[in-house]
Amino acid sequence: MAAGSPLFFAALLLASELRAQTPGASLIAQRVDQPPKLEDFLAPEPPAGAVRVSDFRQREPGDGVPVSVPTTAYVSYDDANLYVVFVCRDDPAKIRAGLTKREEIAVDDGVAVYLDTFRDRKRAYLFQANPQGVQLDGILTEGQDDDYSFDAVWQSDGRLTADGYVVRIAIPFRSLRFPRTPVQSWGIALARFVRRSNEEAYWPLVTKRVAGFVPQFGTLDELRDISPGRNVQAIPYGAFTGARFLDTEVPAFRKATDRRLGLDLKTVIRDAVTLDGTVNPDFSQVESDEPQVTINERFEVFFPEKRPFFIENAGYFQTPVNLFFSRRITDPGAGARLTTKAGRWALGAIGMNDRAPEEFVGSGLPAEPRAGIGVIRAQREIGRESAVGLLVSNRQLAGGANRVASADARLALSKTWIFTSQVIATYARDSGAAGASGTGLYAQVMRDGRNLDYSAQYLDLSPSFDAQLGFVPRVGVREMVHELQLVRRPDGPIVKIGPTFTTAFTWDRNGGLLDRSLKGSWEVKLVGETKLQVSHERAFELFKDLPFDLHETKLSLESEWLKWLAWGVSYKQGTDVNHKPPSGVAPFVAGARKGEFTVTFRPTPRLRLDHTYLYSRLTTLPGAAPAGGPPVRVFTDRVLREKLNYQFNRALSLRTIVDYTAVDRDSTLSRVAPERRWTVDVLLTYLVNPGTAMYVGYRDGYENLALQPGSPPTVYRTDEPTISVGRQVFVKMSYLLRF
């Protein structure tokens, strides 16, 4: 075999992958008579009784390199809890540790415990804490984004010391799901994060040279005679809302009050089956959506779910093509959800009614129809790291129906190659109309490695594809996307450098080109979570049967070099299509500029200030139609958000958000609404644990709208947002009862 031949390089690649396989590691769990105390680990000689772990190895920036700062973990358990105590040495002046709201510790140093309780090498619990003991928890599922919406009741304490910090984590068995066997063997990984050096270190070694995270865990053996026990919990809640708002459909200022009592119930059957029920569920949102630019967009903009009932165990219902987007359920009345893990099977099912389907909201009918919704998802593991799954959903509304059936697979082809596929069938029928069937196909092959990442993705959706409960912005298309990333990881301040190449093509079902994108980017990542990226894109877009050639250059820079300051800035310049011209004007290419600037200040461990500014502008091109002559502004969109959070202690916090949006336009070139609005949002939170909390909030929104007297009155736009169009006060209390 010639040294320069393709087969020679393929053989070298295969050999390196085989050498990178991580040998198994295990711990024998140690039972203790008394729970360990954090104070016991402040002494030079920690107490005996726990198994000691100290061989932490980097995943980033090095791969297999010993952790840069001494780290030791002590693992033990008793009848009720699993305990992990981390003793972390470091320079106290360099430690990043804020007293923040629960789960807002991404910029802090910290430690974590990962538990694969079913040893399926697919899903794992995450329990993470910063040096102050502030918590973050989540669910990791191979092939999906990490789910940080998961909330569990567990304990954590942290203390800064003269030579670092100590964190104690206690995880109740009743907060976990695991098989019903007298002797347990779980997957486990322990982690330490050092943000100033971009460092992630794990026991056992979790390498980037092998695809997958959970499959590389060690084992925690000999957990004897443990059980969640009787595990029933109830969360009753009460909420009061008083509001004054401008009703633009029937122009008038109105007042409204809402007094709501509800109950969420959860029971765990035989340790692994979770049944949730809800009556008049708590769906009031206390956290507003993050700002996004939404004008001049061709397709629907995605906003994530924030409502408690839906976000828990949401990963059970995820598929490669998003067929269950729970924000489609507007106002649920009652429902139930079942999730379980039994052997190689995982099952999720949800049934619910929607009291206000979106197309009937405000219809004025004496009895607006309710939608009945049901979703079932089943997955079966095959082999060590592969799985197949099915999803079926049904939505019934006013004599109409929408049904979706899907089968998907995730196959581990080797240590670094993963193949994912999905086939979908849909059926939709409106009341009194004939039904229509649609089909969909998705396939992806992906290589995930330390120095080379590659993915190829194909999506095919028929014109009659209709998944009303999903998030599928575009149908009747075939799409092909390729992405190749080459990475070097030199020693020194540069931890990652290399290019990424992306190609994307979209065709209609007859083979006509709709969109094309060719993009190249170069990224340099430094210590201190500092990153510079430069990219250039050449694109083609067919819109309203008109072809447009476009281009865009982007520069972005972000950094967390200082522990009290994080910032990011990006700027894009090129061309874009004016997707919303006024009546009688055809879409046209315009000069486009977009900018984003974010800053986070943490002047004290308790105070956090976030500033976000988004800017978007379209201008006509010199001498081009329809304006001709020198460049003329089509529209300008500016979004400003100021956010302040003060943490009095781990439970009590005060948050204030001020948003301002201004949209200016040339009415002869654009039909976007010339809006000017600002809102203020104040929230006092007392959060004891997920489930026991009190919220007191006030919101007020001002917009450049006013009422013109008449019969009937009309709404018109003013120059400035001086009229309150939506004022609200709310109080919400909930309490977790566990039996």
C-alpha cells in the first residue's frame, strides 16, 4: 500500500480510532452510616468511608491530559441518597463563582455528577453545582440537545476555602428512576469545569476521539437494596392576574382578572414508570422570550417552550424532524403524561385538550371548539449504542383531524460514525373536506471526532405533508446539507483553530432549485472562552418565482476573559431579499446589515447586568430598482434589552427587564409595521426548590398605538410609545408535597 494513497490514510484513520477506545473504569459504591458533611472535608485529612477518585482527565482543551488543578471526589451512599463531595484546589482569586439564580451558572467554575441509571449508554442525569452550591440539572440524550428543563429535588452545598473550594452533592434516590433490582450497576461520570482555561476534565476519561458522551461513562457497582420508595408528589398552585390592555380586534381598553387554582400530580410506579396528571395546569410564564429579529423573515421563527408541564421529560418525544412542538397547544385544560424506561424500551405518552386552538382564538363563537391531542413515542435500544423508535400523534378539532406516524433509527456504525434516519406519514382533514396524505424522509450520516467533524443531511417532504403539532417551517422540498470541520488543537493560548465548510441546497419536488448556500468560515478559540470567527457566504434564493443571488460576510468576537465581564459582538454585511414589499412592488435585492452586541457584568457575586442590542437594516442598492439613484433605507429594526438580576440569597431574587423595539420603514418600499414599543417586567422570586415557589410580578407595555373616537372607534399609530397597551400584575404560589 503506497504511503500517499487514499487507502493508506484510511488505514491510519481507522487505527487511530481503534487506539482511542477508552478502557472501562469502575467504582465499588461504599455505604455509609451517616451522611457526609461538607465541614468534614475542609480538614487536610478527609474522613474515611467513601471511595476516592482523583484521576481526572481533560476532554477540553487537552484530550487525556491530567486536570490542571488538583481535584478529588469522594463517592458514597446510604438508604436514601447518593453522595459526592468534590475537593477542588485552586487560586481563590481566579475562581469564578456567583450567587445566582438556579441554573444560571454556565459562566462559573463548577463540578458535576452524571448518572446513567439504566446503564443504557443513551440517557443520563446531570447534577451540576458551582463553588457556591448553586444548582443546575438536566437530562443528556445521545443524538439530542441537552435538556436543561429537567428539574429535580436534590441538595448541594459549596464553600470557598483558602486553597480552592469544596462542594457537597446529595442526590435522593426518590428523584431518580432506575431498574427494580436488589443490586444496581449504574453508569457514572464526574466532572470539573475551569472556565478561565476552557477546561473540562472528567473521570473516567471522556475523549473527543470517540463519538458519544454517555457511552464512555464508568460504572458504579454494588449499589445494594436501594429504591425510590413510595414516590408520590403533588404540586397545588394558585395564581391571580389582573390586567388592563388594548383590544385591537374590538378597539377598546379592557380590564380582566384571572383567578386560577390547579394541581399537578406525579407518581412513580415500580421505580421506573412515571405517571403525571394535571387539572387546570400551571401554564403561566414568568420568564419572557429572549429577543430575536422577527421582521422580514421568510419562515416562522422558533421560540422554545417554557411551560413546566411540557418541558419535563420533553426528550422522550423528540425525533430528528420536530413532530411535537408543545407551544402548538395554546391553553390546555387537563391532561396526563406517562414516561417509562423498562429494559431496552423507553415509552412516552401524552394526552391533553386545548381550550383555545390558535385558529379559533378570538373567533367570537359562543362555544369555541376544543382540540383533543394525543402523542405516543416508543424507543427500543439495539446493540450497545443504537436505537429505533416510533411516534404517533393525533389532533382532533371541530370534525377535522391531523394524524402523524413516524419511524426513526439511530445507528452507531463505528466509534466515530453515526447514522440517523426517519420516515414520516401524515394525514390531514378539515371539517367537511376531503383528507390529504403526505410523506417525509430524513437521513443523516455524521462523524464526530477530535480533529475532523463531518455531516451529510437529507430531508424530503411532500407538498401535502402536514404535521400540525410539529415545527416544520417548509414543505414540498428536498434539502441536502453537507458540513465539514477541520480542527487543530495546538498547545498554548490557542486551544482550537480551523475552517468549516458548509453547502446547502433546496429543490422543489420537480428538481427546480429553490435555495443554495456555499459558506466557508474560520474559527480561532483562545483560553478565557475567547472566540473569533470570520465567514463568507454565497447564496441563491428563489422567492415569489423570482431568482436572487446574494452574499454575506460575517465577523464575530466573544470573550469571558475576565470573571466579572462577558461580551460578544457580531456584524454581518451583504445583500438580502426584501420579503415584505408593499402592494404593487415586487420583491428585490437590497443591501443588508445586521449587528448584535451582548454584555454581561457581574460587579459582585450577587448582581448580574445583561445588555443586548440587535440591529437590522435594509437599503436599496445604488442605481437599482425600485428606488433607483442613491441608496434609500427600506427599513431599520432595533431591539434593546436591559436585564438586571439581584440575588439576595440562593432562594430569593429580584429581576427587572426593560425591552425597547423600534421599526422604521419607507412605506413605498416595505409593508413592515412601523412599531415603537417598550416594556418593563419586574419579578420577585422565592424559589425553595422546583415545585415550591412564590412569584410576584408586574408588567407594563407601551406602544405607538391610540384609539380614534368614532362609531366604531379605530386604532391608529402615533409617533411615540406613550400609551400603555398592556399592564399586568400577577402573583403565583406553588408548594411541593411528597408522600
